[in-house]
Amino acid sequence: MFSGMSNHSVDSKGRIVLPAKFREELGSTFYLAKGFGNSCVQAMSVDEFNSICAKILELPADKAMILQYTFSATAVEVSPNAQGRVSIPQALRESAFIENEALVIGMNNRIEIWSKQKFDEYMASQQSNIAEALSMLRL
């Protein structure tokens, strides 16, 4: 399970060093893809990627197609280099507005990579949803 949040620089070649604990859990090869409805990049294990793709194929054709265009078609298989860096394709960086700095967030079964500015904007827009979700947990 992925958890935690950390800031990372993105080098001029679009590479980022993911935390070692995340790389260990992801495995030697994993997938990067466009976020689900958010301006971020997702990183997930091969097994998680395959599981999501199988679920997409079970949907009605029109729903499956749009998710294939926005998720499967943007996915790229990657492997960290010897320094633990992963290259994020330019199209994924642009869709997530990631430039020189990125926020890496553990999201239980996957990782999200965000522009810090976009993440802060998203969180500010979700304050009422956070309160509602917490009340549903009855903590």
C-alpha cells in the first residue's frame, strides 16, 4: 500500500526520482498513465494496470472506449534507471502541468504525481467534499 507525500524535482529530460519505498512496491517495470479525472500522472504496478484494463473491458462499449482513450492510450510502461529516475513522457507532463517540481503522493493502490500548484488548487476546491467524506466515516 502506497502512502505519504513528498516533493521532487523534475530534470530537463522530464525525469523524476520516485521514493525508494515506492519503487520497491511498483517493481522493476510499471505503468505511468493520465490521472482519472484529475490533472496528474498515475504510476501503478503491472498487476494493478492489468486489473484496471480488465475492468474497463467489462463496461458497456461507449464507456469502455472513452476510458481506453483517456487511460489505456496514455499509458506507458517504464523502468527506473540505475539512479532510480523515471522518465515521464512530455504529453503526460503537459496534461498534468508538471514542469520543474512535482508532488509524489501515495494513494493506496497507486501513486499520483502532481504539479504542486494544481494539487493545492484541487485541495482548496474540495473542502466541502472533505468535510462530507469525514462525516460519512463517522470518526
